[in-house]
Amino acid sequence: MSVYLYLFHGRDSIDQDMDGWGCEGPTIGPLSYVHTTYGGEVKLRGARDVMERFFPNTEIHFHDGFGEHAIQLAADCLPHDGKFYGDWSVCTAAALRPRGFQRVKPVCDACGSDNVTRDAVAVWDQDTQAWTLLSTYDCTTCQECERESDDLIDWKSLDGTVASDPAHIAPTADLPIVAPHAACPGDMPCRA
């Protein structure tokens, strides 16, 4: 299971006098783990594309497609990309979904079965001793009617009603939507 590091209550400097809750930060992930050592640093492990996207100017050593990065805390704040965050949460993708998020499933557009598979590539992760999904492809196969195509999927809610493709709902394809946090001012969305 992957986790995400959600940063919030950000400020421009460590000693900035805060009138409000501060700015929302990124939601970093998916990550293999987040580890805090003696309240002095936060260590992250993630796939190369994730680590390079969120830490582009940082020297990270990669092994088998994964890298680790230790962030030194600065006066109890987690620094990232020129901001200092007073709060952060480690959570799963499910916890980042907006309230009222509609759960969906892919079904075959010909026979209606939800027994569909998609071509993918997995890599062996020596640390977890398990196969880890690296990439998925467009080619989908219905295991019931044996139809194969790049565009055979219809999306349905779990109760069977027509639903939107979840890839077209998110504001960005590579970052999860983040649920509004209780500490956000008003109805301000908390997005990565």
C-alpha cells in the first residue's frame, strides 16, 4: 500500500507571524514509506518519477527505480520548495479523496462484466519482496467475452449507475484530490 505526505499550514519563513492557517502545500506521493527520526528529519522513499517531480534539485541516489530522501526539519517546520510547513499528515490515497467521492468500477461496454483486466508492467521490489506496479497501458481485456481493445471500458458506480471516468474528474492526472481539512479557512479546497 502506498502512502502520501500531505503538507499544510505553510509559511514563507520560519519566523513569519501567522494571521491565518497558512498555505496549502503539495501532496507528495505515492511513497513506499514516510519515517520520522527523533523529530529532526522526515525520510521518504518513492519511485524515481515521484522523487524527481517533488525534489527536482535534490541529489537522490536511486536503486531499482526507487530513491530515498531525508528532509531536515527547520524549527519544527518541514521545508519544501521555499515554504515551511507547520503541519503534515501521512495518509493513504483513500483518505485524500473528497467527501462524497463516488466509488466506481470499469465494466465491459459489450457484455457489462466488471471482470476486466489491463496490460501493465510490474517490477520486483527487493525491500518489500513483492511485485510493484510500475505502469499500466491502454489495452484492456474483458475476461468474460474475451473482447480486447484500448477503449472498451464504461464506468459505473458500485450500484450500477453510469459514472464518469475517474481520470477525467481529478484536476491533474498525477496528483490525488485532497479532501478539505478541518483547519482550512472557509470552503477553501485543500489541493496538492
